[in-house]
Amino acid sequence: MLRTPRGALLGAALVTTLAVGLVQAPGQAAAPPSTKTAAKKAEPAYKNADLTTEQRVADLLSRMTTAEKIGQMTQAERIDVDADPSLITTYGFGSLLSGGGSVPATNTPEAWADMVDGYQEKALETRLGIPLLYGVDAVHGHNNLQGATLFPHNIGLGATRDPDLVEQIGHITAMETRATGPQWAFAPCVCVARDDRWGRTYESFGEDPKLVTSMETAIDGLQGTDVRDLARPDRVLATAKHFAGDGLTTYGTGEGDYTVDQGIDQVSRADFDRLALAPYVPAVKKHHVGSVMPSFSSVDWTEDGIGNPVKMHANSELITGWLKQQQGFDGIVITDWRAIRQLPGTYTDQVRASVNAGIDMFMEPIQAPNNPTGWDEFIPTLTALVASGDVPMSRIDDAVSRILTAKFELGLFEHPFTDRRNIDTIGSKAHRRVARQAVAESQVLLKNKKQTLPLSTSKQAPVYVAGSNADNIGNQAGGWTLTWQGGSTNVVPGDTVLDAVRDTAKGRVQFSETASDPIPAGANGIVVVGETPYAEGFGDVNGPQWGYDPGDNGVPRPKKTMELSQADAVAVRKVCARAATCTVLVVAGRPMIIPPELLGQIDALVASWLPGSEGMGVADVLFGKKAFTGKLPVTWPRNVAQEPINVGDADYDPLYRYGFGLRTR
């Protein structure tokens, strides 16, 4: 179904309350038609749901002061206002967000809805009663919420080659997200990951722009396929990110301690069009994505020589010229987290450059004590720039019109508070069945010596399970799970791979993480190895060491290498040397290096990616309930030195090529 143009009349079935002030209270007699007509004529036009979105936006914009407009362009973090929600009213924020791990004191669906509604009440107390947009990073489900359905990360979904399933996942994510209050998801990532050393590789659907484009059905799942769908209680505004080329940065150019993330695309214009911009054309023109988030990265065109990169947040050629003018994007361009502060010059220079480049809303949280200012510095800075004429009012009006349009299309003026009718579906069996299906379809069988897989469920052979990721649901889920970086001890409802094997195998299942316990004669060995969680540049190969994982007793999280830990390698050797069969599952956000001597000992090798909460999906293919059908969304290298390696390279010689995947039926 084609999406209707912006500004089309909101469907009567979706809008039951015409305006604030016209809701009939329980037990109140209905006003006579003449009274209703008079009331409708007296109310501001922007409150009249019978008018087009364009008419309502124009009327509301004409009533707004400069301060109210700049407030709409400002997004604060919930932590900034939670202790004093009256700040929402005072400054008239257009939006709030929950960053990774920013949750209510009780992380339940009801507490989320109560929290968002409490903030919304303060927004409605402003002079014009403009409702808030509330945003979250719902990147593999509503992943900040305890008990939400957690799906495989995008790299696993790319392995499924199943756009319809990806759309269904987007819809479930939207349903669970909006039922708890937020109406805006900072997803999906439509980057094309060209270097697996990048810490955000798992946020990409794959290395081929065509594969990424095919998975943009996620946008339809989140938003629906018609503009009128946005007002439904099971849809949210989607965000295509990170515009553009965040998967194309050159190793060694990363920002700060990062080696890849937030780095520089040193690239020709033709390659940038093909590998960075291509996914945004259908995202805008076919899927009508409601918002776009620029990247922290920069672009440095090779045509004029390397050495003059331009940060995406100040790139007017791409944001205003290519995205808004050439592609006709009419949604919101929102910054990434405090990203304008990486631009050159003073903060005034940074605000001027970014807003004039075409950015509409500014994610400016306060991060005390290291970064004591945020939105409280942005608002007076932009106000002064408008007063001086450095930022024209026409640019402000364009930005605010886009923000207001989204709020009208989401139905927030008629229904500002959380519609909780779907709250009982969160983490439901039906939703988890879809996640389980996605896990099964995402598994890629790379090696299957003598048809080791599927394992038999009719024989009583013992099963010996080992490896660091066999019984750790936090490692299965990866980063962006309850917290920004995730954690090895996340308490996520679901099944680990070990749980699933125990539930499926007929014979006795024995678990020894390090393979230190004796291996029974005739046992089928399953060794689950891979990575611990990370997000963004902290996952870069040779990137910074960050924080401490509670599960490691205060030991710092190690730098990432794309290589198996010594403990995992030892476990593989032990099990493969002594078990009747040896299957190795790689639970990781990208390919891991399997040395030749280790690969030679392995009977069956499976890329399991980051499956999330539903380990049963892994068991479904291991034991033959479902066939292996997944295909590699990225090239699997022989060693780290081969990176970056991508299909089509002149000297392409991977361990497993892009698109490879054995089938079991």
C-alpha cells in the first residue's frame, strides 16, 4: 500500500477526539450541535483535527514566539528533567529521550508509561500545549525495557534474507515501544558495514547496499505504510541512521581513542554514492522514513585530495542539498548524542554550522560533571544567533514545521498520553515466537563435516556443552541491552543456548564452561564461543578499554580483537579432540577469526551472531526442527589483516565468501 502524502486528512477511525477542550467528560451531557459548532470556531485552528496537517502546522507556527520555536528544536535527556519536570514547561522542550540504560526507577512497562505521561503533562502546561516527542534507541526490540522481546541484532537479520520477517519484527518493536510511552525509535541503522573491525558492525544488515536496502522493510514495520498509520497505538516514528557513510570510515581515523567509529570516509564521490547514500534513496522515497540522524563521521573526497574532511553534522551539501532538496526528505533531521560538539570552533560556531547545514532537532543532553552543559547552553546560543541574523528565521521555521508535522501525524495533539491497550503484549509468547523464528533463520552453517548437523533427537547420546557464551544471555543479547554497552550478567527473560540444548536433546546434557570436566564417551560436543557485549567505538578492534563488567569481578573489559579468547580456544581444542562430534557456535557481533589448525578440528561451524533472548531458535536448527537457511551478510575473513574485505574486491580470498551458507535440507 502506498503511503499517502504528508498533510492528508487524519482518518476518522484513528482520531476520535477532535480537539483539546472538546472531550466529553463521563456523565456530562452532550452539548447541542450549535454549541459544538461555536466551540470549534472559537478554538485555534491547530487544535482542529478536521483540518489538514499543513493547515494546522501553519496556524500553530504563526502563533509561536522565537523562544517557543527554539524550545521545539531542543531535545533533553530524561535525567536532565526528572528531578524537576517543570523545566519541560519552562523551556518548552520539543522532545525528550532515554539514552542507553536511562530508565524509570522501576523498569516495568507501566512505570515507563507513567513516566512519559508525567513528562507529557508538563509539556501540555505550556502556553500552546504542544506535546512532547519521546525517543528511544529501540534497535533490537524495545531494548531498554526489562522484559521486552529482544530480537537478533541487525547483522543476524541480514543473514535471514527475509524482508517480511524484518518488517514483522519492526512492527512488534513499535507495538511494545509505544505501549510504554515513547513514540519515536532511533532505528533502523541503514549503514553498509565495510570493515568488520568497526564496533558497530552488528548494527548493519550487511556489507552489500542491496541487502541493506532490502531490509528497510523495518521502517514499514515501525511506521506502517500509510501516514495515517503513525497515529495508531502500535506504530512509532522511525529513524534512518547514520547519515551517511558511518560504515565506510577508514581504519585509524576514528575519533579520539576509537580506531574506526566516528572516523573519516576517505572516498570518491562515486563510491560514496554507491556505498553510503544508496540506502537512503528508498528509505526516503519508498518507505517515507520520518526522521534521519546524521553520523558522527566525516567525509573527505579523494577527488580534491585527502586532508579536508567535513563532519556530517555540518555538511550542508549532503543534509540540505542531497537529502532534503534532491531526495525530497520532509521529515526531521536530528543530531546524534551531543554530536555537534565535535565540530570545529566555539560552541556558537558549532550551533551555527549545524543548524544552517539543515539539522532540525538537537540532542543536547547534559552530562555532568564531565560535560556540565547541554540544552541549557544550546537554547541561549541559538537564540543569540537568530537575533544576530546568523541563523535566518526561515531556517528555524522550516525546522519547527518538520517537528510539528511529525507530532500532528503521530496524533499527539488528540492523544498525547500513552495508549496502553497493547501493554500486555510486551514480551508475550506470540512476540517471542517471532524472535525465535528470526534466530533460527539467522543461523549460518559454515562447515558441516560428514553431516554432523542436525544432531539427532532420537538417540540418547550425551551432549557436552562448553564455551564462554553457552550460558550467558547477556552475551547473547550484546550491546544496547538494558544499558548502552550491555553486560554479561544482564537478567533478560529468555533461554540461553545451554537452556535450549537441555530442553531439546534427548540424552544427558553436561555443561562445563572451560571444558575442564571429563567428556563422556560418544558425546556430541557443542562449544559456544565469541564476544562479550560492547557498543559503538568501544567495540572497535584495538579501540579503548572501557569500564568493568560486573560478571568479571571488577576486571576491565578487554580491548576487542576479532579473535577468540584463549579460554574459548582451549575449550574448542579439548572438546574437538575428545567428543564424537564437535560443533562450534560463534556468538558475536561480527565474524571471528578461526585459525586453520582450530578449523581443522571442528566438525560443524555456525555463525550465530547476537541472537538475543531466544536461544531456542539456535536449538531449532542444531537439532533439525528447522533447516539451516541463513547466508552470510558479511564476508568472513581468514585473519584480521584481511580487513577490510568485501565481495567484489580484486584480491578477494576469504575464509567464507559473502552470501555463503550451507543448508541442511
